Amino acid sequence: MKRRVLTIVLAVTLAVLGALAVLAYVNQADARAVEGQKAVTVLVVGKAIPSGTTARDAKSSLRKETLPASSVSSDAVAEITPDQDSLVISTDLSPGQLLLRSMLVPAAQAAGGLAIPEGKVAVTITLCGPEAVAGNVRVGSQVAVFGTVVAGGTGDVTAQPNCTGQHKQQVGKGIGNTRVVVPKVRVLAIGPASSATPQTDAKTTNSTLSQGAASAQNDMTLVTVAVNQDDAERLILLTQTGLPYLALLGPSAQIKPDDHPVSQFAPAK
């Protein structure tokens, strides 16, 4: 008799536990379903917004809608905050589109330009491999710009990059001087120089580039830096009359500006 009662009690206990487990599973499933249907408020485009529009100006073309959470991207914008007012829309938006955080970018990025620091200008110089620190300069690097110019003598006197063979080419007679032109600048962009395209001229017999010249052009690198007006003038003059040379700055490097030559040499005749 006692054994039969114990068996019945165990069976009832197991049945209750099973029912509780099923009920808990159903409740969790319901909770997940409800969570998926939870309403969230997001910004939706009401009137077409062209790319480049500031977030502040775009507000008048946006409306708030309440949608199920399961149908809305986690990147959706619920409200444009004051610190986002100066951002711009990176792409053309059509009515009905959700506004996403990834669509709000700095103005320079939206325009496909450079993020130039306040009060600076961007200047690009052409360099061969050695002058560009053998490809070790990256966007965001801090570099010093040295310059070599050839002064004195007669005839055309220049020091220009030559990316085949010796990486410098000096023409004329004079004394070469190397000095610091800009002690510290930030690199904004780096890219290969476009190859020169041979030109055809009926009046000119020498109308094409040699293979070596084309190879030299391909080895050149364009480096864009952020500078103030005075430094921009120095860099532009250097690229026209001398040979710019970058030095990649280490964390504790201190480069002092100077106006005197730090080295002199007599160019090859």
C-alpha cells in the first residue's frame, strides 16, 4: 500500500514538473515574440533629402514613426541630437527611407574631400620612394619636411626627383643646401602619381616618353599634408625649385625649424 502511494506521489510530482517546464518554455517564447513586436520610434524621410544636407536642415524633412523593433535596423536614428546638427547626409534619401546613423558623416567626408584641420590648407607634393620614407608614411603620420636646393652657378640649377636610378637629379653648377622647411605636419592622404600620357605633336619629333621616364612616373607618390599659409608657400616653392624629403617623426622626436643650410655638397658635374 505504501509503495503504491509513493508511486502515485512520484508520478504526480513528475507531471507537475513537466507542466511547469512546458509553461516556462511557452512563457519565454511569448516574451521573445513580444520583444520582437515591441514598438520603437524612428526617423523616416518624409520629403527627399539630397546628399550634403546638414542634419539640422534635414529635420524639417523627417518625421517620426512607430514601428516593430524586429523590422527596424539597430542603426536607425530615433532623434537628431544637438551634437549631430553639424553632420551631413552622406547620400540622397528618398521618402520612406529610415535615417541611419551611418548616413550622418562629417561634411568633408560627405563631399569626398579631406578632413582638413581647422585653419589649415591641404598641399600635395610628389615624392619618390626614398623621399617618402620608403612607403612607411601613412595617413595620419606626423612628418617633417626637409628641402634640398641648389644655389649659385650658371644655367638651370635645380634638384628634382628622378625615380629611376639615383633618386635625385641635379642640373647645373652650384652648391646644394639641405634644411628644415616644415618641422611638423600631418599627412592627410597618400596615393600613386598618375602615369604621364605620351603626347603626339606633328611639329615635334620627340613626342613620346621613354620607357624609363614612364617607369619613373609610376614610382612617384603623392603625399598631401595639412599646413598653414606660410608653410604652404614654402612647400610649393620647394617643389618647383628643389627636392622635398620627408622624415617620419617618432613619438619623442623634436625637429627645430631653421633658415640655415644643415649640409652642403658640390653637385656632380
